[in-house]
Amino acid sequence: MRNPRFWLILTALICATHLWINYPALPERVATHFSGDGRADGWMSRASFAQFQLGLTGALALLFVGIGWLIKVLPTDAINLPRREFWLAPMRRAETIHILQSELARFGAALMVFLLGIQETTIRANVNQTYRLGMLFPIFLIGFLAFTTIWIAGFYRRFR
């Protein structure tokens, strides 16, 4: 499937399912914040952690879908885009809006994968009682930063 909105919703559902599956294994007090060296330095209850994770996942999914909908109804002046007058001219507007919606959903899906990685490393640190992020976190972070760099370059290349 090539529909980025589908992938955005699917990755959000995977994040929620991942949390639901792992919730029973979490301790009552969950390490939720980690210092630069990967050691836990912030804690919250298991229920608060789950509520925060689900709220963040849902809010971000709604944000990316909502912004995609909003750009459809915004006036041309309210959309910040290189060469806006060209890309949002009446003959190109529908196609450009579709591209913007797809790109927003694609970025949102990548962000959900990154959040899933953070969620997994946090869960592992708590279930294994190491209270350290481990080596997966830098891998997820570097991957997300690489994706973001490529995504931004592709976006500007498309709309120059």
C-alpha cells in the first residue's frame, strides 16, 4: 500500500498495541526519563506512563492528519511553501495539497516508528531492571535523524 495516511494510522496502532502487550510486565514505578549517558533520572507510575504514551501517540497521529486536512482549507497565503504562487495556482493546487498531505503523513509515520523505538527501549530498561537505555536508542535516533534529513532534502528538491 502506498497510502502514507494508512501507514501513519497503522504505526500509531502498532505503538498502542506494543504498549498494551508490554504493560503487564512493567514495574509499578517506571523509569521514563534518561540523562545523556542513558541512565534513568525521571520516574512515573506505570499507569501514568501508559496514559502519556497513548496520549502522545494519539495526539501526534491526530496532529499530522489534522494538519493534512487543514492545509486543504487554508488560503494560499497561510501555506509556507517555496514558490507558493506556482505550486498553489488553481491548476496545481489539488495535486500540491495531495502531495503535502502525503508527505506530512509519511513524516508522521516515521515519527511513530521512532516513538515505538523509544517506547521499546524504555520498556526494556524497566523490564530488565537496568534502568539504562542501551544501544538501541542511538540507532533509532540516528535512523530518525537520517530519515528527517533525507525527507527535508526531498521536500525542497520537489518544490524548488
